[in-house]
Amino acid sequence: MSTVTLPNSAALPLAPTPQLGASGHRAHSVQFYADSAFFLDEVSSYIGAALLAGDAAVVIATVAHRDGLVRRLQSRGLDTTRAIEEGRYIALDAADTLASFMLDRSPDAALFTETLGAVLTEAAAAACGKSPHIAAFGEMVALLWEQGNTEGAIQLEQLWNNLTSLYPMSLRCGYPISGFHRGDHADSFLRICGEHSHVIPAESYSTTSSDEQRLRSVSYLQQKAQALETEMAERKQVEEALRRTQAQLESMVEQRTSALRQLSSRLLSLQDTERRRIARELHDSLGQYLVGLKLNMEMLKQSPENQESWSEADHLMQQCMAEVRTLSYLLHPPTMDAAGFASAARWFVEGFSQRSGVQTTLDVPEHLGRLPDAVELALFRVLQESLTNVHRHSGASEAQVLIAEDAGQVVLEIKDNGRGIPEELLTSFHATGAGMGVGLAGIRERAWELGGTLAVNSDSSGTVVRVALPVPRNTRD
């Protein structure tokens, strides 16, 4: 074997080499680096020293680092080709080797030991130094860290620790320091350092020329660490304050939303109560006055000379009474109190079809039965508002009203063949509940108040409004 000497120390800018101490070659060190060229210089010194001593070297690295390492070894006079032939220099691809024992983002212990054990056994057999050992360098853990697999990287470091206890070897891992750039990397960084017997800092510290400079660097880093710790504590306080503020704002919004809903519900309830009162007043008070006036007119029109005037007055009186009766029924149909929603719906649909000219049909179960008062009133208001919208806005010639019972709820569906609702208005209504006037908004509030749902579908062929309200079993007659 030819004799090869290393260049003088001035040509090799060495970082502080970990002292192996009494443990011999069973060290597991980690080196962090910022510059790949500097890092490869360090690794080439580590690997080169082993090869010069007749020992073996195992390199598990990326293509770029494997090639760069060979060039540096050869530039220093080492015959890597011969070392490879002798089995003392084994170079493997980090990604391919890693893939051979990874299962579901975790290194499999048995596969790892089988794969790397065979490599180390081969290298140990080829070593021929005075105290044969293996100098190993690996980047598989760095690949796992780069992939965001922190736990996988730490598990692999632990498997390496187990393996170094079985072979006469030292192991150096390399991590680019740029991979630890976030504050939340601190805990993982410390865990990685904890799995190694020696830690080599990045070159900004390693290349200082004297112990004095290193001590100054350490003090400076301690100051930065203290400042960072203080900043992180302050940031946590700010974040906590922001979280509390956000929670308070969300609580305020929720409370105000609830208050607005309660107010809206209360207004609807007051509106219905007022409508019922006015309807009763029209029927019981004004209606009775009109009846009395009609009786007096009947008596007065017995005079032959006033026949034509009384006839005209009688016609106007009949119209006035019909309008008051209709207005009273629209405000609150007495048939709903007496016979329920189905009866009120039949009356309203029939009258709407006559008044509006929109041909309207009603499909209602034969034995619908009575519903809770609040549900019946809400359904009637929805029917009123929906058909009014059909008449005012849709341009429809036909409308269909469907009432059905389904799985503990009553469903009211109004469908027309009109021009439909513009897409942008419908989208805005679905997203925010706005953009469609107070009619549909009121329908939505009534449905929400009773725990129901509102669905509005529309296209160029017409619009379908569907309201479903739950009906508790114990409230049915």
C-alpha cells in the first residue's frame, strides 16, 4: 500500500474536532453548518484521517456531497478508488438508503439494523489500522428533517445510537443550520442535540481564531438567546391578550346577534298580536257599525224618490263590508283559530287566485290536523309573504302550494313558473341573508325562531320556496 501524507495544517481549516475521550471511537456527533463547502472540508478531514490510518469509512450522503467529498479527498492525495476496491470506503445514496427501511414515516428498527448492519460489518472487516474502526458520516436524518418529519429524524438518531454500541465506530451527522429558522424549532433542536455525544456548532463560531473570541461569541449568543426568550415571552403575552380580546369580541357578537334575533322574534310576535287585535277591531267594531249603517239604509231606501241613490249607496256599502271582511281575514283569519292552518290556507289560496289572476293550486293532506299555534301562524305568514312575492315580482301565471308532513316536521312549499331571482341576489341571500328585501328575511327569521329551515331555489324556469318546521309529537291533536 502506498504511503500518503496529509497536507500541512494551514491548508486544512479545521473546526474544533470532538474529543472522543475514553470511549474510543464510539462517539456520535452532530455538526450544524451554514456553508456546504466549509462543511465538506470538515467532513473530508474527518473521513481522510480514518482512511490514512488504514481504517474504514462509510459515507451516506446526497449526490452533491458525495461527489464534493471525493474531490476533496483526492485533492489531498488520497486514493479513493483504491480505498473503494479494498472495501474501506463505502459510499451510499442517502435517499435510497433511507427508503430501504422507512415504513409509514418511521424508521423500522429491524430493517435499519439489517441494512446498515451489513454495511458496517463489511467495512469493519476491511479496516486494517492499529485499532480498526469505522468513521461514518450520514445525512439521512437531515433529509427527514427537511421533509418535516421531526419524529422520524429523532427516531433514526436513536437507532444510530443503538448501532454504534455494537460496532467500533464513530458517527457524524450533518444538518444545515438554515433548517432551524423558526422559533418553534427550538424544542426539536434541543432533542436532536440530546441524542448526540458531541455537538459542533456552525462555522460562524468554529472559525474564530482564539478562545477569547469564542468566549465573546458565546456571551453574544447568550445575550441573543436571553433577548429572544424575553421577546418570545412578550409575544406569548400579546398573543394571549389577542386571544382573550378575540374571545371577548366573539362573545359580544354572539350576545348581540342573539339579542337582535330575540328582538326580531319579539317584533314578529308583537306584529302578529297587533294584526290579530286590528282584525278583531275591524270585525267586531267597524264591521258592526257598517252592519248597523246598512240596516238604516234598508229602512231609508223604502222611499221611492231615493231609489237610485240608495241603490248606489247600498252597492258601495256592500263593497266596503267585503273589503273590511277581507282585510280582517288577511290580518288574522278566524278560520285558523277555529279549524286550523289547512282551512286558512284553502281560503287564502282561493282568494289570492281570484284577486291576483295567478292560477294557484293547493295540495294539502286530507287529515293534516291541528298544529301548535305558533307553527300554524308562522306557516300562514310564510304563505302570505311568498304568494305576495309571486304576484309582485315573479311575473308568473301559475303557482303551486304544497303542504306535507315528513319525519316529525311540516313542510310548506311554494313554487311558481316566473322569471326567477337574479343569481347575484340569490347568492347574496344565501351567504348573508341580505339583498332580497324584508320578505324573505322575515320568513327566515320565523323559521329560525321555531327551529326550522328555509330553502330558496331559483332559475329561469321559476322559484321554489321551501320551509320546514319541526312539530313535537306531544303537541299534535
